[in-house]
Amino acid sequence: MYNLTERKLTIGIYGGIFLIFLFILKALYAYVGYEEVSNIYVKQAILVATQKFLWIGIVILLYNIIVVYYKQENLRSLWKWLIRLEVIIGILAVLTALRTYYGILGPLIIVTIVAIVIYIIIFSRIHKLEKEELPDISVLHEFILAFVIVFALLIALGFVIEYGRKTELEFIKHLLTAIPFIFIVRFLIKVRKRIFYNKTASV
């Protein structure tokens, strides 16, 4: 069995909290106005790189919790592909944020669409799991619901931003993006408590 320690979970929890903070920071950048921020492209690239690094770390941690620790083998190959795609998305997103490489947006969109399809398949399989197979599954259900709602709102906002008041809507967009990650942090906290309880009970 995978040695899922409290230390690893604690790192994941703080990583998730910091990720939420970065989305709030991007929202503040949008609210102030990007043109008012010095070296904005470099700062945007650093933000994107940090966000992607943290998210990939959390995706790997979730893989170790759900697939390895709780032995959901039917998700193994899909999740491994998802990790690879997230690494590619991270690299392309940083290059896009720097705006020094052109022609990257197309591949980024294609890879992102493929990743979204894999997310949908993984979410549908997780949704079918019973509590006996994966404790605290209810929190993951909340995450999936929040993810779907926020994703739909972001698509709608994307169209409005093109023709509406960009500053206010960009601010809202980044705040909305942070919401699903709150449930990921909650899930990691619950898993840590459960493992700590199991260790205490076995002593």
C-alpha cells in the first residue's frame, strides 16, 4: 500500500491554500488593471507557472490517494495521461503568458480540450464510487459539482468579456476559478484526519 503520510497531505493542503491565494492575486491584478502593473507579462508567467506547478502536485497527490491508496485501478491509466497533459498545458500556458512565442495558443487549446475530456471521464467514474470504496467521496462530489458549475460560468463569462466590461468580469472570473479548489483542500483535510485517526486507533 502507498505510504500516504500526514506530512504529504499537509504539504498538499498548504499547496491548495496557496493556489487559491494565487487566483485571488490574479483577480486583484485584473481589478487594478493589467496596464497599471509593471512587468505584467513576466509576473503573469510566474503566476501561471506557480499555479500549474501547485496544481500538478495536487493532481499527483490525488492520484496517490484515490488510485494507489484506495486502489481504484480503473483510473490509473487515465490519471497518468492527465498528469502528462497537465505538464504540457503548464509549459504552453507559461509560454503564452510571456507572449514571446506565437502559434502556441492553438496547441494549448487542443491539449486543454483533451484534458477536459479526461477530467470528465475521471469525474464520471469517481461519481459512481461508493463510500466504502472511497471515504469522504461526498466532498469530491461537491468538488465535481463546483467544477462543472464554475466551468459553465467561465465559458459564459468568456463570451461576455469579449464584448463587455473586461476589468470587472476578469476579476470575477479569477475569483470563480478559485472556488472548486476549496473543496479539494477540504477533501485533503478530511483524508488527513482519517489517516491520523486510523494510526491513533491502531496504536
